[in-house]
Amino acid sequence: MSTEVFLNEFAEISEHPYRILSQYKKEGKKVIGVLPYYAPAELVVAAGMVPMGIWGSNKKTIAHAKEYCATFYCTIAQLALEMLLDGTLDQLDGLITPTICDTLRPMSQNFRVAMEGKLPCIFLAHPQQRKPAFGLQFTMDQYQHIKTELEKIAGKTITDDDLRAAIKVMNKNRAARRAFVQLANEHCDVISAVKRSAVLRAAWFMEPAAYAEKLEALNAELAKLPAADWKGKKIVTSGIICDNPKLLQIFDDNKIAIAADDVAQESRAFRVDASEEGDPMMALAQQFADQDYDILLYDEHSEQNRRADFVVDKIKKSGAQGLVLFMQQFCDPEEMEYPYLKKALDAAGIPHIKLGVDQQMRDFGQASTAIQAFADVL
Ligand code: SF4
């Protein structure tokens, strides 16, 4: 298959995730909704079910969810609930609700109350202190709870061998995404900002093994192409999510390529693999402990501003000239971390802009002006 055919397929899935959800159901598969962040998809795969990421929606309007949510909740959380209430996600067999931020914690209870008797909602509390032995034990206990609940839905026991096989699948899936991000930078003439986002977004909706296989095939095609002779600009993106094709089209229109990202829905989600050796539950707990440089996670070395330095280093290594921060409205963790990121970027002489975004954004005029002006200073 040609590069273009692969890209069209990923775009179709990214644009219409509910079609693929229906397809899985027709095939007799059980599908588990997985809210952000850091839910162990491996456990869903090990149970023989399909994990389906739920990251809100750029197309829907918040209506029903207003009854349950404070107005200052981010739109990602509100639209996730909206899709559960308006029937979009009726075909799910269960839902995992992590509680990593101050919005998701109360939202997990809203999901539970709103879905009472209709959909099993599996609560997941990650520990603040994820690295010491007691933190690892806490994570394992939480994952054990998820495993038990998933077993009830799947009607099967998850063995250690099932879990080891699932870890292999997810490691392969993450490796393919890491390779793609690198290739997208080298071939940014072919992989536009819109296409890059669609490929990475599709990962949340496809069966992980099938996605890895398709992406490996696309990567092989990309590797055959000559490196781009790119005359435009390059940036690194940062934030929780930047998957709105209309917003990304502005980057393509201004010849701005995405060299790398520090985005929760993209690279932050596939940086770290789990060990394929030893106790698989411990391997998953250790994988979560090994996640670093994320504003959502406690950093015992926070006085060193390691996350900001990590982002600066990423910009330098990727050959980008600046950073675009997609700041989700009402996202406290991102807002609170911004001064530290700005300080590091300013110290390194790296230009950046902060774009306020949410999933109810319909008018891109202001963003377009800001991005155009930013392209001129790069
Ligand atoms: S966007 Fe921010 S506030 Fe909303 S769920 Fe994510 S981390 Fe929490």
C-alpha cells in the first residue's frame, strides 16, 4: 500500500472513531473506554478486549453534561461525559476512570453516578509517590482491582502469560509510534501537521496489535523516501491535546511543520515501555513509576525544573525553532507549570506562543493571526 493510502486510512479512523467501535461490536468484541491518563491498556488487551481512548470531541456541543459538571471543568472531561450521556458511547462494555488531576477526580464520581446500572465504571487512583516501594505496591493494588473488574466484564481470568503477551503488544505499539514521530520529522513534506495528528490519534481507537502492524508498514514506506528538503519552519508542540484538524491546518497553511511534541495525547503517552521480563503486574507499576517530565506527575526533583529542561532539549534535538503551547482552558496543571516552562524557554532563547484552546472552539481567526505572526519571528 502506498503512503497516501495508509494516511487516508488513519485519517478515516481518527475522524470517525465510533464507526470502528461499531465494527468491533459487530465482530463480537468487547470494548472498554479508557479516559486519560496512564490507564494500563495492557490489562484490557490481556482480557481479550479492545481499549478505546476517550479524549472528548472536537465536534460535539456540551449539553447534557452541564447538569453534572461545574462550568470550570475542562471541555475534555465535560465532553467525555457528554458522549456517555448522549448515547455516542452506548456500545462500550466498561469504562476506566483515572483520577490524576483535580478535574478527573470528581468527574470519576460523575461518570459513576451518570452511568449507574448502565456501564461498569472502574475507578483508578494512581499514587502521588509512584517510585518508592510503597508507591509501586499502591499502583499494583490499583491495577489488581482493575484486573478483577475487567475479568468480570470479559468473563475470563487474566493469566500472567496473557499479561506478558499484552505488554509485548503495547511495547510494539509504542515503539511504532516513537518511530513514526521521528520519521514524520524527517519527512515533514509528506507528513503534514494534520496527517501527523490523525495517525497518532487513531492509535487510541484501533486494536493495539492491528494499529502497530499498520503503522510499522507506513513507517517502512516513509523510510524509503528521501529526507525532506524543508524550506518552512519547524516547531515542537506542547500541551494536553492538539488534535483539531482545523487548528492544525493553520500550521500547514503557514508552512510550519511539527518536529516533535510534548503532548499528553501524543508522545507523553508512548515514551516508556514496560518490562517483558519478571512479574508482569510489577512491570506495569514500574512503567508508571518510570514516567517522568510530565506536569501531571509528581516530581521529587521539582526544584530543578527538569520537565522544562526536557522540553528545551527536545526542541534543540529535533531541529525546531520554537514551541507552541496548546493551553487547555481550565487546565490547572498546565497553567501552573507554564511559568517554569517559559523561564526555561526564555533562558535558552527559544521563542514560543501560548494558544488558549478548548474542544468547543469553532472560530480559529485569532489563533490563525497568532500562528502567522509567530511564523514570521521564527
Ligand atoms: S485537560 Fe487538564 S484539567 Fe482537563 S482532564 Fe486533562 S489534566 Fe485534567
